[in-house]
Amino acid sequence: MATASPGTHAPSGDAGTGRRPGIGGFVRASHPEPGAAVTVVSVLLALGVGRGAAGAAAVGGAVAATQLSIGWANDWLDADRDAASGRTDKPIVAGTASRRAVGVAAFVSGLAVIPLAFLSGPLAAAAIIIAYVSALLYD
């Protein structure tokens, strides 16, 4: 398998193995298990503090958008390092997710965080936006 050297783009498909970017790799690049867990717990907490179904759905939408964006941004940012270290378990390096598509998805889902966060009011929006930006800075 070809790997990218530092400072270059990781492969987006692997002709040697016949792997092509697809929905499975794209979903795996979002880190779906922890993202789903954080989203479900957030919805349950919202219900537990008395938010109705609509309020809990608003929380779930905002948290899901942050989790997707952070997961995709992580794989997009780490693609060169993952390739250089031979991380063939990572979807971009393995060629099962397009680096460009993952980066665009991270950006678009990140944009969705703002209006979704405001569905729960300005204080909640400020909290989730600060948490989201903090997570991106950690990436």
C-alpha cells in the first residue's frame, strides 16, 4: 500500500487493493460509536431534566452535528500522520473514504452546529459552541 509522506495528501483510493471510497469508510471516519454514545446520553440527559421530545431532539441534533464534525475533522487532519505511521485501519489511509469528502463533511456539519445549538436557546448555544470549538482546537 502506498503511504503519503508528511506534508502530502494521504491516498483517497488504493488501486493496489481495489478499495474505493464509499459510504462505509465515510461513516467509519466519523467515529460513529463514540459519537452515537455521546449523542444518546445527551438526549437522555435532556429528557431527564424535563425537556420534551422536541427539546431533546434539538439537543440530539446539535450534539450529533458536533460529534460528526469533530470525528471527520480528526480523520481529515490526521490523514498525513496516519499514512506516515502505516495506520491502514484508518478509512482515508485505507482508501475507503475520500479525504476531500471527509473534510467537506466536517465543515458542513460544523456549520450546522450553530443553528442547531440555538434551538435550545442562547445560553445552551454558547455552551455547545464553546465545547465544539474546544474539541476542534484539541484535534
